[in-house]
Amino acid sequence: MTHYNLLVIGFGKAGKTLAKYAASQGQHVALVEQSSDNFGGTCINHGCIPSKVLVHDSIDGAEFGPAFSRKKEVVSALNRKNYVNLANDANIEVLDFKAQFKSNTEIELLNEDGTVAQTVTADNIVINTGAKFNIPKIEGLDTAQNVYDSHGLLNITFQPKDLVIIGGGYIALEFASMFANFDSNVTVVEYGKQIMPREDREVVEYALKDLKAKGITFVTETETHAFRNEGKHTIVETSKGTFTADAVLLATGRVPNTDLALENTDIQLGERGEIKVNMYLQTSVEHVYAAGDVKGGLQFTYISLDDFRILKSELFGERDRTTENRGIIPYTVFIDPPFSRVGLIATEAEAQGYHYAENKLAINTVPRHKINNDPRGLFKVVINKDNNEILGATLYGKESEEIINLIKLAMDQHIPYQVLRDGIYTHPTMVESFNDLFNF
């Protein structure tokens, strides 16, 4: 039975980065990944990178075929680079098997036919298996043609004339915006009453106006009842009528991927099927840790990267980095233009009892918008009037995905909003909007 210092299950951001660092410290490391299509993790192969290549090219006016070809080239290059980076390290073994727990201490590596190839052990085990698609139970789904999850739609070989998206979350909006830019007719079918219900409503209305201007149709408070085939088309039957599609995207969320025979262990799961961890990412089994999407919470690659920092501190450092001190988490929805958020919106600040103030700035008042040839968008910020710190920001507009990080930095460092207001910024840029945005 082979024993390792560190065994990582899954090729995601946290796991691959930890594997490389542990190897640099002289540890004998194994990384188990059952699919070569996932070398480097979901972000590189099926998520952030391919989708953002397509978002970029769709905004840039590229045609569908060339954009998807470039996406394939980018993914292939990064997949290979990530594999080589680990496989060529003398202290790392990349094991192409499916892993499952035999006990708290033993991991079985399975062949494709389900037989056990070998059993291994390790001083420390990190579960980094990510999340899988939440597939709803809809009549006719098993026989419906041209129904995809986001992985499948990213690898589609034809441009759909009519795309129906089931679900109105952030991933759904990104795909809707992208395919609309490629001149597909897009319909978004959402069960809830609102699109982006947790966001600032005024900013959301700006975004929805622009999305609708692309020809995207939003159908809310709608149940999807069934799928059926009609020639080469898929018919989507809902509580508000039927829709005909060349392709259907199921954008109904993702759930932790815990298909690891955890019932053979003392590892505990939470209410949503996530692996429960403490602030050091330690599971209920002392030498087993979980990182990335499999532990629940925000499903972002940069969270997984910070999980690596926590594990590095836990296993090789002073245990001074935890989930409780990594600061406020920003995020961006890569629609056109991007929608970015960090911290609180005004209604949340009021509900939490803050003595707050809110300010907003339309993008068509920022000089840079003339150069960008894009007047769309609205920036809003909320500050704490008692200590002049920033409580949150919602930025909808060109380059918001970049400048939201400056506000996150200011919030983490407790920098008064006046510092951003009085900053000297290069001109003409979007960030110089701070001079007016923070002018309370």
C-alpha cells in the first residue's frame, strides 16, 4: 500500500496549488483526477476561462464559429500546461482514477469499470472535488434533444437560432448576454419573481433594460413542466406557454460533488450536502480537509485560491489564516457591461441598523464613456456615516470587474471613503469616477 505525505482528490485551484507547494517542501504528493478533461480544474476547462473568452469575443464582434474555435484553443493550452506543471514534478504523482474512501484513512482508486486498482493512504488528505450540476426533475428530460448544462453549451458545435435558458441566476445571465451578442434569440425562464433578487433594484433595472435591448426575453414566476421533441426542435412547456428552441440550457445551480463513499468515514455533511469544515477547512476527521466548492459557500475560483492559503497556513505555517479573516468577497456577473458587487446595498445597511448614506453616478457622466463608446451603467456606493468607512458598492458598467477590487481593498483595510474621493487617478479612466461617486 502506497503512503503519501499529501493526497489531493480533484484538480481544482486549491488542490493543484497546494500539491505544487507541498512538493516544493519535499513532500511526496499524489493528486487524483479521474478525467483528463478536468486537468487544471473546472474554471479552466468548463467555467470561468472558456465562458469569459466567449463573452469577450461576443462583445468584440467576433462570429460564433471563430470565437468557439479560439475558446477551444485556450482551454486546450491551459489544460495541458496545468497537467505538465504537476506531472513533471518529481515529487508529484498524478493518478488518473476515481477516488473513494474505504475508511477514514484509506482511499481506493478505481478503474473505469469500478474495480479497485490500488489502495493508498496519506498523512493529510484534501478533498477538492468541486460541484456538480443540479439537474431538475422535468418530464421528458431523459429523451429531450439539445438540452445542455453549461459544460455542454460551451462545447456546442452549432449556433442556436433560438436558445431557451431554464433558470435566471448569474450563470444564466452570462450565457444569455453572450448568446444574444452572437445574435441568437434568447428566452430566460425563471421560477422566481425577480431576476437578481438580492441586488440593488435600481441597478438591476439598468442591467435588465440593456439585456432586453439585446432581444433577451425574461419570463418570470414560471414553472417548467416538460420537454418534448418536435422535428429538430425542442419544445419547452411551461406554466406560461410553450417555447420552441434549437438548444436549451439548464442553468439550475450546482451542488457539492461528494460522490466519494463518505458513508465509509466519519466525515459530516451539512444541510445542503456540503462537507462541513471548521475555519481551518478541517473536516470532522482530523487529517482530512475540504477546499473549494465541495465545502459549500460561494463558488468562485478565487475563493478556492484563498482556501489554498488557509491550507498552506494550516499545514505548513502558523495557522493564522482562516475563513474568518479573509475579508469581504467581491464578485462580478459578466454580462455586457459587467455587473459587480461587494459588501452591502442600502436596504441591507438599513436593516442592519447602520447610520448610512448612499450615492450614485450614471456612467454617461464619466468622461471615459465617450472613449469606450458605451454610456450604459450606474455605479452606487453605501458608506457608514459614523466612521466614514465603505459598507458596499454595486458597479454596473464597463471595467467594473476591475475597479470593484479597489473598493474591496479599501473596505478590508478600513480606509475612509474620503481617500477614494480625493485620490488622483490617471485620465481618462473609469476609476476616476471615484472622485464623484464618493463625493458625499
